[in-house]
Amino acid sequence: MYEFIAFYIFAISTTILFMITVMSKNVLYAMTSLAAGMVMISGFFFILGADFLGVVQLIVYVGAVMALYSFAMMFFDATKDIKEKHNNPTLVFLLGGLMALVFVIIFSAPIIGENIEASYPIVNGVGNAQAVGIVLFTKYLVPFEVAAIMLLVAMIAGIILAGKKMDISLTKTVIQKEPEDEILKESK
Amino acid sequence: MDATILPEVTAVGVIIKAVLILAVISAIAGFGTYIERKVLAFMQRRLGPQHVGPYGLLQLAADGIKLFTKEDIIPQHANKIIFSVAPAITAATAFIALAAVPVFPDFTIPFVDVFVPSIASDVNVGILFVLGMMAAGLYGPLLAGMAQSNKWGIIGSARTAIQFLSYEVVTGLSLLAPIMMVGSLSFVDFNDYQSDGTWLVVYQPVAFVLFLIAGYAETNRTPFDLLEHEAEIVSGYVTEYSGMRWGMFFIGEYANMITIGVIASVVFLGGYNDWWIFAGWFMILAKIAFSFFFMLWVRAAWPHVRPDQLMWLCWKVLMPLAVINVVITGLVMMAG
């Protein structure tokens, strides 16, 4: 009974929050409802008994949206509405609606066909984290390692892009040097 | 688990527990402000509050009356909805985090026979849940700063973002080593692992120190109180707040301090096991009280750091240390 009520509370709030994310013209509303919607989605994992995935959803998306916020803070005035440019609202509405319909059909087809089955059902007596770990390091080992390498590449690239002048202190007085780059010299 | 069968946890029990946590922790948070002023005063050779009531004890009530009766101001150009929601986020997430940690022992209310559990919601990934919820709590300062259309507020929320991105990695990596040793994410398992009397801090002193430093950054206590440092950015994200909205930020911060104290006590300092002649409930209270006192001590002893120093500390010093600690722990566990 409680799960039933909880499911509908989470479902309705998730839908409304993500609709605000899409519809709102204010950065602050959009970002806040995105973060709140992500938290609400983790509620579904908790209802299904997948505590570990629920918590991972919470931690990962809370951090990710926080990083998005810092960009929003740099680029927009958070207290004002943004003027959006709509060239062809009818086309956007049609394409968006069709996409949504296709997704609903794709995801509801197996439920209607009643051939949905858990490949790795929850085993009694084995914790959530252990169960995820066993599947990750046996069945999905290669995708897991590929994802790890991809993240490593992204991290190294990020450090190289950001850290070109890391040896110079930002707070001490920097002596103005003549630019060594040829393009910078010419532009002066 | 041992053979004794615990009574069934009912919805009524959990609700009573939730109300209990809310009431007691709010009261402690209020009392904490008095303790903080007195302790800081003694350490800095001042007197602290002493005019209202004996030893200034009623200062607490005076502050409460002041907070409740103050005019509630919302700035003209602020985003009113977000401005009002932000304090609630801080306070609510702080108390939600407390739902998954053990506070007070189990007990049964006599006559009506309702069992009140020690942990309101015993999720088996408790430690991650608490960390995630405390991380979500930083949305309070972030939104508050951005909604109030005040330059100090914006700087405060920008500092919130960099502080979050700095300490979060260190908290996770420092707790990873003890988690590897215990092999579980549940607070109960951490407590049982240390039931032989050897505290985890003996095996993991580096992880303990790293966790404390990251924990102080998480609760924005003084060496890392960048968010609202008066000398630089007036009051940061709380510049425009008054009355009870400001009070909610305050209660959230103190509840978070208690949560960090509970995590440090259960994970590193032996949890609620009996020790010598002292019962378990006394030990856990003593440890939480000590870690609270330690935060005040640190506040009295160190000046605050600059944002760039915090980032330097977290990413260039603490994170490599935490990674080395995890690797060494893994090697020792594989060899042993």
C-alpha cells in the first residue's frame, strides 16, 4: 500500500519537475527542478529495493547538476528570464511529440507482450553493492573497463586543457611578460 | 546478527523516531550555539554570554525569541520561490541524512508497546546515503546565493560550488579504505567489525584525518568557512536572510556537524560498543560530544583558508594521499 502511494507521489513529482525543466525560461527554475527531479528518480530505485543504485543516482546526479549550475552562474543572470529563439514552434512540437510517442511505444512493448524478465534477479542474502559488483566484474567486464579508459582519457585531456599555466600563482603579482605565441604577438 | 529476535519495526515506530530526531537534534543544535560561544570564549580568554540567566544559559531562549519575532524580509528583485525554498533544503537534507545513522539505542514505549528502532531507516548502504544527502544539502547555500540578486550572495554560491567539487572526492576516497576493510556499507556492520575493542582508526589513521578535514569542509566549519566569511564577502549566501529562514540554515549546519560526528564515531572510533565499564550508549554520546568539541577547538585554533588554498589542499595534497592510502590498503588486504 505504502509503495503504491510512494510510486504515484514520485511519478507525479518527477513528471512535473522535468516539465518545469523543459518549459521554464528562468535558468534558476530549470536547474533546480532538474536537480530535484534527479533526486525524485532515486526514489524509484529505493521502492524497487535497489538501494545501492538509488544512492548512486543521488550522488552522481547531485554532483553533475552542481557542475552545470556553476556554468549557469557564469553565463546567465539567474534572476532574469532568458529570451529563447523559436523559429518554428510547430515543427519542434511535432518532432518532440513524435519522439516521446516512439519512446513510450518502445518501452511499453515488452510490458504489453509480457516477456520482460530480469536477467540477474535480486538474490536473497546478497547485498545490493555485492550483486552489482559481481555482474560488473563478470558479465560486463569489458564495457566497464572501456568506460574507465574513456573517463581516464577525458580526465587527462581536461587537466591538459585547464593546466597550461598552473605553475604561475594567481594571487601573487604576475609580471607581465611578452606573449611568446606568434598569433598573440601579431594581434597586439 | 545474533540470535535475539528484535520486535518488528512498525510505521508508528518510525514516525515516532523521526519526530524524536527532529525535536532532539533541533534542541541540541540550539544548545550547540551556546556551547560554541562559551568554548570559544574560554579558548580566547573572554567570558562569552553571561548576562541572560545563570552563566548566560538563557541566552539560548533570548536568541530563539529574537529569531522568531524578526521581520521576514524578501529582497525586491530576488527570485521569491527559490529564495524561500533554499533554507528548507539545507534543514531538510540535514535531517534526512540523520534518518540513516544510528541515533539513540533501540527502546520500546511501555503501555502502548511500540518499538522505536535505533536507525529510522536501516538501508544497507547507509554510509553512501548519508554522504549523498549531505552533498544534496549544499543546494541550499547554492540556491540561496543565486536567488537573492546580491553580489555577495553570488560569490557565496560560487564558493559553494568549488568547495563541493573540492572536498567531495576526498570524503569518498578517505571512506573507501575502511569500507574495503569491513566489506559493507552498513553502519551496523562497521560497528560489529570493531566489537573486539580495536578501533578502525588504529588501522586507518590517514583515512581518519582525511575524513575529518573533508568533513569540516562539508559542514563549512572555520578553516574552510569560505561560504560566509564575514571579512571577505559580508555573509555570503545568507547576506539577505533574516529571522527563521536564517535560523533554518543554522539548524541545518549544526545537524550536519552532529552527522559528521556520528559517522566519525561509528566508522573510525569504535561505534556504540561497550568499552571498559561504560555502556555503549554512553560511549557513542561521549564520542559525538568530543567530535563536536573538536570542531570548536579547530575553529578557535586556526584562521580560515582562501578558496584557492582549499582547492590546492584538496586536489594536490589530500586526494593523492587518499588514493595512496586506498592502494596500500588493497595491497595489504591481498597479501594478508
